[in-house]
Amino acid sequence: MLLSIVTLNYKKSHLTLACMDSLQKQFPKEFAEGLFELIIVDNDSGDDSVKQLNERIKTKSYKHTTVIANPENAGFGKGCNLGARHSKGDFILFLNNDTVAKDRGILSMAHYMKAHSEIGILGGQLRNPDGSLQASTGKFYTLYNAFLLLLGMQKYGLLDKSPQQITEVDWVKGGLLMMSREAFITSRGFDEKIFMYTEDMELCYRVKKAGYKIVFYPDLVVLHAEHGSTNKTFAIIHIYKGLPYFYKKHRSNAEYVVLRALLKVKAGFLFTAGKLLGNDYLIQTYGQAFKVA
């Protein structure tokens, strides 16, 4: 089998159904012949998601498509690892459930990886629902880059980018991240202590340290409803948890202390601004962020 596609569902079956339908539409031959498989891990949604997904698979006679009912909401990394452990492909694509494939570029990615064994992770270009590009690669968060991140400079292309050509990068976004099975086994996959956000950057950091290349592949069309399966507050809180964890694991203690101070300063400033402006979003979001940083 060439490719195993792993996606997660958590109380968003309508998104997962659309993602599944788009993959089956673009790759009917690959699924029918067992070249592709799709593994959907439901992270204990507590609703009828598993039933809906299995009914669609049965009604449409989708081949090589499996739903795993995870008994816990294990987070993104742990859920992806579970799906990967059940996979059979030479390559594993971790794909967000809030995506829709609009062409056959995912197959081209798999063939490109097959031809370049030095690549451990190949990231793909994500697009907004209107077709415009989403920044799909990033720079590792040194203290300087973390400072730029906290200032919001990623919006201006100083950290997150979408190169126009196939190129080696620091890390790629986890919404469309393809790994060789060898690299997955070597790295043991995602760090399961990171519930969500920063787990893609941390994985790429370890894979690159293991001697593999991290490469970005722009030639495909996959639409991504960013934060379609979460919300902005959720993302910020988990970034405030994930960055200190990354620094404690991979950087010096001095850098870890400085990073936490930067996070506290930003969260404190925005919490205070929220109080002065009567902005409940800032109060709630950055009050929580200050506590976890």
C-alpha cells in the first residue's frame, strides 16, 4: 500500500464527512485497488459521529476506509499516533478533517516522497476556502522568532510562509503533513504530551535532528477551513502551553525562563487591556493564558 491517510474527528462529523467524500471523489481508483486507505479516529465525540461516518462508508461502499472509536479525547498527536499504528502504507498523511481535496496533488506528494528517500516529512500547501494561500510552513521558534510570534509578526511573512517552489524548510503545518513510515518509526510520531498546537513544529524538529529533510510541496489544491474544528481561544491557550513545553524539552533552561517571561508579559498586558476596554474575549483568553504559561 502506498499511502495511509489519517484524520481525526471530534464532534465535527459534517466536516469529516466532507473531507472523506472529497478524498473518495479524487482517488476512487486508488481506494478501490488498495493503493490508498483512510483511517478516521474519533476522539470520543460523545455524539453520533461514529454512526454517521460508518453509515456513509456503508452507503457509498467506500473501500479501505476505517473508523476507530477512541475511548478518550486524546488530543491531536495521540489520536494521530493511534491511527498511524493501525495503518499499512509506506507513507502516512496526517490530514485535518476540516479540509477538502480539490485535485490529485496528494498522490503526487506520495510519489515525490517515494523518489526522495532523504525526506522524512513533506508538507503540502493549504488554501483558504476562497482558494487563497494559507501560510503552510514556519521557522523554528528560537527566542527571537518566539518574540516575533508574540508580536504577531507571522501575519507579515516573517515566520510563516508558503514558498512557490518545492523547498526545504524548518517545519510544516500539521494540517497536511506526510511522513515516511521509516521517519515515523524513528521519531515515534507525535509527542503525546502536547494536546494540540505546536505538536507539528516539535515533530519536525526531532525528525530533522534525526537526519531527515523537511520539505514543502506547493503543487496541490486542498482547501482548509482554518480553526474549523476548534476556535481561536482554544488555539491560543494551547500555544501558551506548547511553547514552554518545547523549550523545556529541547532548549536551555535560560531560554526556557526567558520564553515564559515573554509569554507572561504579553498575556498580562492583553488581560489588563481587556479589563480597561471591557473586552471579555481578552479577559477570558489571556487570563487563562497567563495561568498556563
